[in-house]
Amino acid sequence: MKSKTAQWIVWAVAMVIFTALTLSGHWNWLSAAITAVAVIWYTVVPKTHSRQQ
């Protein structure tokens, strides 16, 4: 995913899901959602490259 807009959309959707699960008290679902979003974020968002070589 090269578009910063798409990255912000993924981030915003994740925050809405986390907030809803937190406020509703579904702690098991919250932990599953955090894990799922972490895996998705790691696979979808490109790694940053260091400028030092």
C-alpha cells in the first residue's frame, strides 16, 4: 500500500473498532482485534528505510 490516505483509513477504522470494543467491555474481542490489526498493518504498510548506509 503506497497511498498515505489508505494507511490513514486503515488506522482510523482500527481506532474506531478499538474504541467501540473498549467502551462495550468486550476485552477478549479487543485483544483479538489488536492482534489482527497488528498482523494486517505489518503486512500491508511498507517498512521505512533508514537513510544511513
